[in-house]
Amino acid sequence: MDSTQPLRSAAFPDRLLLGPGPSNVNPRVLEAMSQPLLGHLDPLFLDLLDDIQEALRPLFGTSNRFTLPLSATGSAGMETCLVNLLEPGQRVLVGVNGVFGGRMVEVATRAGAEVHSVKAAWGEPLDEQRTIDAIEQVKPDVVAFVHAETSTGVHQPVEAIAQAARKAGSFVVLDCVTSLSGLPVELDQWGVDAAYSGTQKCLSCPPGLSPISFSERALSRVRARSTPVQSWYLDVSLLDGYYGDDRVYHHTAPISALYGLAEALQQIQREGLGPRVLRHREAGDALVERLAPLGFSPLVAAAERLPMLTTLRLPESVQTQGEGALRRRLLDTHNIEVGGGLGELAGEVWRVGLMGENACLESVERLATALEIEMNKA
Ligand SMILES: *Cc1c(COP(=O)(O)O)cnc(C)c1O
């Protein structure tokens, strides 16, 4: 290879990102990220970190002191919750009705836990009674499930399952990667012990950070472990040394990414959580309505449908021609990205995300107009 070959670093197109994440980022967030660097122990930066931690708590519906932006993506947030709360040989019950429940099973298995699962069909929520029965039968140390299953577009009600788990003496782990700031999240009210999210979905930041929150009860459990947490990087007791009052070096915080998150959180505060949740609901409803005449129908029943991620069954004409070609034309000709189906839904559905910045009627209209043009051509 010619070592002077320039890298492809300039002039990427401005895509409308309507897939399952990342979503588009407000220009002011990108501007914030281009500010000069501070050191990760600079008092000005530590003040910013305090502000970010404070602003994350209401999004999670919690007063948990241990609420922080982990320096890694949502999957690392998942791993943090599971590897800290599980010791080898302990039992975990995982709700599996899509890709991300499946990923939790994989992480918990690698952590040496005895993994049990309660399943539902892709496109349906976990059945509450069956899940509660499984909790009573398995008596797991941890119950883990997904609030907003991005692989299927299903909204999982949390409270009844979390309360049954608490009653059985289990710790509750909740995946809030796609739900945070697009749906109400109420960790304290629901009785959730540990939760994680990601910045690139409804928070409309670049990918790379995972807001997480642990209750004091969960932290006490971690302190009482008889074996060390298998991951040094994700050990919450060590993380607490930097993000808590001591502010001692653990790893170098990703300064620029945190500037961006602070700006995004500021924008969420200005909008208000209530109006933001409503905006997501209205955009999701408008999408279903606007694409119905083109032959796209929602996979998930209205009462169980996520606002920010809609799984649409494709019209037969699109399925027979191969959905990949149409998605490629949306991208190449119209600069619009939508997500394909995963696993058993591949080829049959699209996943359309209207997250954060993109949860608005303009996105719906741009997608519908582009589809009308491309589907008439075929
Ligand atoms: C995106 C997503 C994840 C994984 O997040 P990454 O940032 O891709 O690591 C986990 N759970 C759900 C529900 C997601 O949508």
C-alpha cells in the first residue's frame, strides 16, 4: 500500500439517520465537542462532570448518587450491570424477546452465571404472569430485561415484573438504551437496581458513552461480593473512585464526548422531559399513518409499540424485489438511512427510528416522499 494515500476523512454527506441508532446530532452538540480540551482532573472539567451526573438523574427517574456516563457504548453498560451484580454460579433470569435480551444471556453466561430465560415471540412483550411465575420458581439473584427492544420495536412494561423480582429478593437490571428521554423511565418508583443507556439513540449524541445508574442497595451488594468483579475497567467500586467524591484517576475520561453530552442534556432540560416524550409519541404515530397507504404496516400492536422505533412489515412488492436494493437507493439518492430487520425478521421488516432530534414530522415526510419516488420508479 502507498503510505502517502490520504485517508477518507473529509466531506461525508449529511445523512438523515432513521435507523435504530445512531440518530442525528444537533449542530450545537457537535460545536460543543470541538472546544479545546481540558484535563480530566481539571476543576472546570470535574464541575462539568458533576453537572452531567446531576442532569442524568431525572432522565432515569432516580436519586441514585451513582449515576454517571460510562466511557463506552451501551453494550458496556449492559456488561457493567451484569458483571458487577453476578458472581460465578449465581442465578440470573433474563427476558428474551429480541436481540438485546439475547445479548444479556451471552454476557451473563460469560460471567459464569447460571442463566435462565423467559421468552416471548419477537414482536411481543414478555408475558407478565409467566415472567413472575418464572421469578418465583427460579428465585434468581438477578432479573434482567429490556425496556425498549430495538430489534423488534416492543415496549416492555416494567413495574409489575420489577416488583415481583424485588419481592423474591432479586436485583433488577433494566436496559434503557433506547428508552432514555424518549419514554418515561422511573427507576426509583419501579424498584430497578441498575440500569444502563447509550448516547446515540434518543439523547441524540454521538455513540461512545453509556449513562448508567446503580442504587445504594446494588452498590452494597457489589461491596459484599466474595470474588472480585471480573472486569477491571467496569468495576463500579473503582469507577466510583473517579465519578464519586474522591476524583482519583481510573481512566482518562473522553473529554470531548462529555462536552457533547452536556450540551445535549442542556437541550433536553430546555425542552422538558414531558414534551420530549410526547414529541416521540406523535412522531411514531405519524410515521405509521403516513406510510400505511404505501403498504407498510406495523409489526407490533398499538398498545405495545415503541414511539421511537417502529418495525414495519414491508409491502409484498418490496419483499419480492429484495428490500436491500430499496434501502440502498434511499441512502444513495436521498441520503436517508433506515434499518433492516434482524434475525428471524430479516428481509420482512424495516426498523425506522425517530429518535431525539429526528422525532418530528419533517423526518416522517422526508422518508415518505423519498419512498413515493422510489416505489413509483420500480
Ligand atoms: C443499541 C442498543 C444496545 C447496545 O448499545 P451499543 O451502543 O450499540 O453498544 C443495547 N440495548 C439496546 C436495547 C439497544 O438498542
